[in-house]
Amino acid sequence: MSILKFKTILPKLPSGFLKNTLLPTKRVPLKILCKYSSGSNLQIQENEHYDRPKLLNVHLPNTSEPLKLHPIWLRDHCRCPECYNDVTCQRNNDILKLSDQIAISTYSQSDGLLHICWSDGHKSSYSIPWLVSNTYDGKYKALQEETDRLTTWDGTTVNLLGLEPISHQRLMSDDKILREIYRRVFQYGFVKIEQVPPTKLDTSAVIERICRMSHTVFGKFWETGTNFDHKDTGYLNGYLEAHTDNTYFTEAQGLLVFHCTHFNGTGCESFLVDGFHVAKQLKQLDPSAYDYLSNVNMESEYIEPGEHFSSWGPIFRHHPVSHKLEQIRFNMLDRSPLSSIPQEEVGTHYRYLKTMATLVKKKENEYRFRLSPGTVMIIDNWRLLHGRESYQGERVLRGCYYSRSDFMSKARHYGIIS
């Protein structure tokens, strides 16, 4: 049996060009050599049909610039019953049956719809606004607009936002308030719900009213202060510096929910830091540090009997399309031994890391408050860093995680994001 070997030939790139980069590289022509064990060579040239297609110009209202669409893209996105199942919201068509030579025979526009008759006799109709929003340019614009709606803050400006807590009674009786909760978390990174009875049952009811709880190694609905079930510093009563959780998970949990249902002691002031605000400060103060921490991967780990979680990633993670900041991974306690860089780069690494840590620890960036029985706090773990002062006495903290996927699914349902 012949063995097919592939060899990719790329134009020569600058040294280090592909190392630890998150931004898209410039498109370059690609040749693939298919080499059989018999020794014969087959060179597959770049497909000219894809590179220089005849695009369809769709005229849009209020602009002279048409929407340019590739025929193959249009055919693949046909939403007729033969091609798309409206019940399951999934495609019916086989990608291998999508002809590279498909052509548009005739087309017309009317009443906000694009009608196409294809060369094989198939017919398609599209909503033009749907086409606009689902192309690269449309999606990029939507993502940019979503990012522009974010409001970053520091320890002073957070108090000027005028964010009145949401009452427990309103949350449990008014479905419309759910959308407001998601909006606040998306825009500001947190939301407070007050007058919640400080019981396990009522706390659980509030949590499940908003979103599905996520089951992790810490359980589904967890409790700290009554035991040391997990070997995590958060289960102790010492000082906790500002950090994000789960840097050791492949996908860090998206949201944290806290409710201090019992406290009899001293200390324990909580604080939040807007990681997106700190990122802006770092980018302005030292752009090279920001770029470095956006590209160099660091390993984090969590170890307890029977478990050893580990994951790699940069401190600043960016969206693959908009390239806007999407996630902060910052937890100096969960860092693994530094093995992601050569020893020659260690000095630079710690210099940039300390610059970031200095900004995180600036008192001016901290929003301080006290988690008291009756107040449930929901925090965006991909954006905000949380911490607390040490305490003496008795304290019971209950809560859970929401997965990022689950929470964002609901945010799309409520129309907060696209």
C-alpha cells in the first residue's frame, strides 16, 4: 500500500515570525507536494477559482458600496428546507457535494431579499440583512461594537457608574430583570443582588434562576469556611491577592457567584480589579510588556490528592476575529515552574510580569466592599480579578461557577451579544 507524505512549502519568513503569535499572519501562496512511496511527485497548484472569484455585488440601502459575496459561500449558506433544518438549526448539505464550479444563472433583489437561481437548477432566497451580519465584515463590525460597549473602571470611577443593586424579590418575580443582569455583567464585569435570605436553599435558587451551575473538581454548589475539602488557598483565612480563577483549566470558568451566608469575625474586606482597565494601563505604560504577555504562554497548575490540572496560555487572550482583548489569565499563586521560555529570556519575562503585578496591586485600581450575608455577587472571571483581606473568626462563603459557554449562550438569547 502506498504511503502518502505531505510536505508544505512556505515562503521564507523572518526569524521568530511564527513564535507565540496570536494575530493572523499575512496570507501567502501555499504549495503542497504529495509524495508517494513510489517516488513520483504530484504538485497541486493553488486554486485560482478561490483566489480570484467573480463575486456577486448585492446592492445595499443607504450606501453606494455593494456587498460582495462569493458564489460558493452563498450556496453553502442556502437556508431552504433541502439545505437547512429550521427545527434543529443545522445544515443538511454535504460539504463534499458543494461544487467548486457552482455558478449563478440569474439573480434579483426585492423587498430586502436576494433571490438566486443556480446553474444546477437549485433556487435560494436570502434576507439581505442576514447576509450582511454573517459575512466577515459584518461579524467584525458587530464584535467591534460589542467591545465598544464595555465600560472599564477603577476604584474611583466604579462608584460613579450608578449601579443600584438588584433586589432578590425583583429577580425572582420579573423575567425582564434577567436581561439586565446579563447586560451589567457584560458591560461592567459584575452585578450585585441584595436582600437574599442567607440560606443554602435561597442562594441556590438565585444561582439557578440566572444560569446553569457548572460542575468542576470543586463540586457544583460549593462552600468554604466550614472545611478544607480542597487544597486551595481560598479555603484558608489568609490574605488573597487579586487573581482570576481556573488558569489551570483548558477553559477557565466564565463567571463566579459568591454569597457570604455567615460571618462572625473581623477583617475580610473584599476587592475587585478590572483586568481590562489594567490592560489598558499596561499597554499605555509599556507596549512591549503588553505584547509580550499577549503572546508568551505560561503554564498554571492545581494539585490535590487524585488530581493534577494543568493548562497553558498567555495572560492576555484576544478574540481570533476582532483581535480585541477577550480574557485575562492572571493568578500568581497557581503558576507552574517556568518552562515555556529559554533561560536567556527569564530576565525580560519577570520584568514584564512584575510590571503587570504592580498595576494590579495599585490601590487606585481596587473596588473595595464587604460581602455581607444577603448580598450575592456575580463576577466575570475572564475580566475581573478578585481578592480579599485576611480575617479572624467564622465565615461561610457559598457559591458556584458558570461556564463561559453557558453564560454567553444566555447572553445571545437575551440579545446582549451577537
